[in-house]
Amino acid sequence: MKEGPLVVLLWLDNLGVFYPLVSELGLANIAAAFAGGTAVRHLIGAVPSVTESAEVVIKAGCGLDRLPVLGEVTFDRDTRQYLSLKQADFDRETRSVTPIEGAPRLADFVKPALAKRLIPNLGFAWCQIGCKLGQVGARRVISLESEEAIRLEQTASLDIIPVRIQALLQAVQNYQADLYLLNISGDSVVHDQGATGQTAFLKKLDDEFPTLVDGLAARGNRFTLIMFSDHGSRPIQGHIEPQEFLAGIRGLVFAGRNRNAALVSNGRGSLYLYLGSPDDRCGWHATTYRQLRDYHGQDILAAIADVPETVFVVCNREEGGIAILSADGEATLSAVDGGFLYRLVAGKDPLGLDDLEGRAVSAQEMLERTHDKPFPYPLQWLELMQAPCCGDVMIVVDKYGFFWDKPWVVCTHGGPSCDEVGTSLMAVGPEKRKAGIIYGRQLACGSIGHLYGSLCRVLSGRPLDPPWSQADLLFGTVSEGG
């Protein structure tokens, strides 16, 4: 058994903004466990709002522009092939799990420069527990994955909660690590049941929480416990097959010798459209605003924006920044001296950010003023659209999802809406004032990427150097004495 600090990161998959429900549902055990701790009511998750995006952002503290994958599925422009990280097939009728041999893992896509920033390579041992999270760039990784956990998750069984808690307690007993990561997936529960599934999951978690807390306390010293969700879900009214959704757009060919387009939809929320360059000599390199407005004579952006289910589309601009177009208006978002500028170009404001329009604001002000808007913290889209793996156009829809093959699904995620990127976080642990590790704060909002700085500070037990001292979700630039 390991002596010294114990840090447990409790990762709830697809539980959304759960913090207000602790009080509303009377979750007394969870409330008691985090008494005196810090809470983030609206933690803004990564875009795409899927587990794989959140994983890299948290582990490496990187911006979305460094993402090596969009989620479980990514389209590779060079090979013009789809890459899937899915580790197993699940047969819903037989309830059986079949591992996929040779399935790639995140480690296959992370380049050395990014791998150096992963938490394990900072000199901390990492114990990873979670069926969806791969071994990425770490020297010492203990990965406890099980087909039983995958089966329980896929069948939307709440039995996954005690099973995963026991796995964590066993790992703490048997393996030496500084940080233990426990992923408990409520993904299928919420996909299948919506808010009802979220409530049932949290009540079951509350019932099991004394087992978790008592088991950790029995280790003999105080521990830091951080609980958060990676993303939430958006209720939907129907299902659409992605290519069917764009079937009316002239000039897009998704199959055959003349293929010039590909689609990715992770979490089955928003769509990412990849296009071959209008100049055939350029292959499938990134296509930007002017080319999309005249793609072989077709205004691709306007045509997609005019599809009734489309809320807006996003693409890169040649001058820098991004363009955001709806059927009724167009705006731009770009980095400028003094911060970031959101500017209305024509028609009605696509995002409804009238109070920010036309003036430079800081990233923090953008977060604070938009965290409760329908589409929070759009600065993330600036980074995402620069990722080499990202499509040329992000297509955001309302009311519908792309779970056409699973008609029972009532919620979806992956997009940038408040329901999808909105999450919560609760944290408690031993304080170390000289290092600025102080709890007891109630934060209205925060960015999930800034959890990286908090973990580094807790694990190292010392103040962080700039810029990490500013990019620290839990502790920020808190000085000695509070």
C-alpha cells in the first residue's frame, strides 16, 4: 500500500451540469463528502463534447488546436479513410462484448511534442481506470479495463457504479500511484433515458458514495477527491442520417470515384464536413471561407445554413479567425490585440452576443459572459478549427441528432450547445496554503482545460509558474493567506 498523498479523479461520463442536482435531489452522501470544498457550477467542456476530446485537453493541458482526434471517429485527409478508436463491438441482443483486434488507441495519434505535456510524463505515476480511456504517452500506466464494465455501460445498467467503485478501491489497495482516475460511464443511461437517466444515476451514485469515501479513508491518510463530468447531452426530437441530411446540397459526393466529401459525427450531435480542395492538385487540404462560398459554383456554406434543421455553420477565414453563418446572419470571431473580437457582418446575430459585439474582450470575460448562453465560450471553436484533424465546416443542428441507427436514443452530444458542453465539478482535499491549495470557493463558471493546472499543483504540492498559475481552475493565483 502506498504512503503519501492520494488523489482521486472521479470522471462521470455524460452527466452534464450535475452540481445543482446535489441539493435538488437531496444527495446527502455526495454533499457530505464535498463539504467545505470547491464547486464549479458551470464547467464548460471541450468541443467536440465527447470523452476523447476532454481526455487529451485535461491530461495534456493543451488547446483544442492540438487535438489529435475528434472523438471515437476521425477522418484522415491524407489517406481519405475513417479512423476509429472504438475498442469493442457490443451486441445488444446477446449482451456480448467482442474486442476489436488492432483497433487504434489515442497513443497512435499523439505526437512526441504533445506527449511530453501529458501528466504522467511530469514525473507522476498514473493509475488509469476506465474502459474508454487509452494509454497515452505515459511511462507508468496501470490501466484497469474490463469487458464487464463495457457491457454494463452499453446496457445502461446502474450496476456499473458499484462495480467501478470496487475496481478503484482494489487498485488503491494493490497498486502504487499518485493519481487514480476512475471513469464511471453514464453515457448510455443518459442517451437512452435523458434527464430521468441522469437523476437515476446520481441517486445510485449517492447510495454508493459512503463505500467509496470509507474505502479511501481506510487507507490511513487524507485524500483529494475531484469529481466532474466530461460533457452533457442535448434532448432531441428525431434522428437523421448524416449524408441524408446533406443530400440536397449540390456538388457534394460521398462515395465512388468522384468522392469529394466526408462526414464525422461523434456523440451524434454536430457534423464535421471534410471537402476535397476545389483545385484537384491540392488534394484534401483544408478548405476555407472563400472556397466554400464558391465550391465548383456552389455556395456550400449558405446552402447548409439554409437547411431547416441547421442552427449555424462555422469555418476558417483566410484572414484568420472563424466565420459563423446562420440562415439569417453572419458574424466573425478572431484574435486581436487586447483579446478577442466578435463582430456582426450581416443580418441577425447568429449567437446572440449583442453585449460583446464589436469590442475586444479577454478570454475570461468571454467565458463569464457566455457560460450560460445557448452556445457558451465560442473561443474554443477558434482553436478547434485549427486542429489538423478537424473538418472544414462544423455544422450545428437543433432538435435532431444523428443516431439514425439507434432510434431509441433521446439525447445526443458532441456539439457546442449549452446542454452538450455544460458540466459541473466538485473538489475537496487537504489544504496547503503556501502552495495556494485552498478550497471553499463557489465558482459560477470555468473551463475544463484549466483542470490540468489544478492537478499539477495538487500533485506537485507547490505553486505553479506562469502561465499555469493563471490557467488553474480550482486555485488560480490564490496567494498565501487566501
